[in-house]
Amino acid sequence: MDDPFSAEGELVNIHTAYIQGQYQAVINDYTTSDFSSSNTLPVQILQYRAQCALRQYDEVIGVISDSDAKRTPDLAAVRTYASYLQRPRDDAPAVAEAERLAGSQGDNLSVQLLCGAILARAGKVEAALELLHKHQGSLDAVALIVQIHLSQNRTDLAIKEAKQARSFAQDALLVNLAESWIGMRQGGEQYQKAFYVFEELAQAPSSTSATSLVAQAVSEMHMGRIEEAETALGSALEMEPESTAALANKLVLDTIAGLDATEARAKLEKVDEEHEILADMMAKREAFQAAMAKYNPKFEP
């Protein structure tokens, strides 16, 4: 099937707002009546995805009935995605449902994107990639594939995927972003190139968002520009005080700068006590304590 979010379609503006991280605008500035009837469902899906990005999981789950989910695979995928994000520690039912949808509705783009994301997060990476590679020219799928390869430390495969996308989507924003994510992994002079992309998005009034400001801040940190990174993160948190990405990177920034990170950590724990950076810190602390216990000094009387 064709990509409903292609640059030639009427969804280009709402889709661009979504990929720029302008989630509240996606929800507030568009209604399904603004679009042709054939695009009603894609608009709804984008708005539900935006709500999930803003952690409004209950609202999404509550508005999609069982009958809606059974009748429409896109809605089933959205509700499964929201359920997974809502209860990451009890993810087995959502993962099982994602696998079921992938098996029965694998040609559906919403199933590819949302169930692919669930499977990848649940550690079922090969299943996620197999599902996502069923896409037919979807840059959203390409972007997620790139992210998965980067999480695997397979920068070579990420580069290959982005290069293929560049061949059929010359100036697409998602391709620019994917190449910038890759550049952040490659390091060196690629940090500066990625920074230019993120800064342009973050500073332009038409495209600024907490997401783009966080991306700018991360690139600044990699280049050792701590004060500039702090400014960008501050702006992101003013825009979205409960942005987990901004809060997590504020914790990282404070640590790098040698500041007391207690407040930053407390704020992140309040918003998302199961955030991966907190889990990683806890695992490292436990590993350190276990190692330290092996080397307790013994004093002979």
C-alpha cells in the first residue's frame, strides 16, 4: 500500500508536525473534518500517536472500544501500543497482541509501525525488523528501522537503510533526521552536521518543539557546549515540563557538569519511575555494590 503520509498528500502538514515533535499541535490544530473521508483514519491514528507521545495512554485506550479494535487493525495497533507504554512492567499481554496483529495484519502500516515498535522495545528485534520491512515506501518505517539498527550498534545497516531512503525521498525531513541520528552515533565532525539539522528545527518558530530542543541539546553536549545544552534543555522543559527525554538529559547534563543531579533525578522519577536511564543506573549501582562486596578488606587481629 502507498504511504498515506507522503509529501504529495493532504496529510503532509499534520504529519510534519508529528515528526517535528509538535504533538499538542497535532491534537489541537487539526480535526478530521479538515480532511477527505479517506484520510479520516490516518488523521485519527496520528493524533492517537501524538497522545501516546504525551503519555496520555488512558485517554487513547478509553476512546477505542473492543468492537472498534476488532473491526479496524489500525485502532487495534494503537490501543495495543498505548497499553504497552502504560504498563511496561506487565507487557506480556500487549506483546502477545502485537505478535498476533503482526501475524494477521502485517501489511497494515499502523500495525507495522506500532507493533514493530512494541516488538523492538520488548527485545524481539528480528521480529520487529521482519514486520517493518513489509512497508511500501513508508519513511516512518524507515526511520524506525534506522533507530532499531542503531540500538543494535549496527551503524552500517542504519547507513544502508538511510541511503536507500534518500534515493527515493531526496529532501524528506525524516531522512534528514535519520541521517542525523546516525551522525550522532558516528561522532567526530558528524556531530556538527547533526547539530545544524536539530538547531534549524529547534529554533524556527514553525518547527520548534521540546523534541527538537532536546535533540539540539544532546548534540551540544557531545560537542562539549554545556551552557548551550543547558539553555536548550531549559527551553524544552518550559515547553513540556514532563518531557521524559528532556528530564533524562537534564539528569545527564547535571552529572556531566559536576552538579547535584538529585533534583533532576527526582523529577524524572516522579514522571516515569521506570524510565530506562533510571533502570540502567540502578543496575549499574547493584553491579558495583556486588563487585565491591567481593573485595571487602579483611583485617587479621
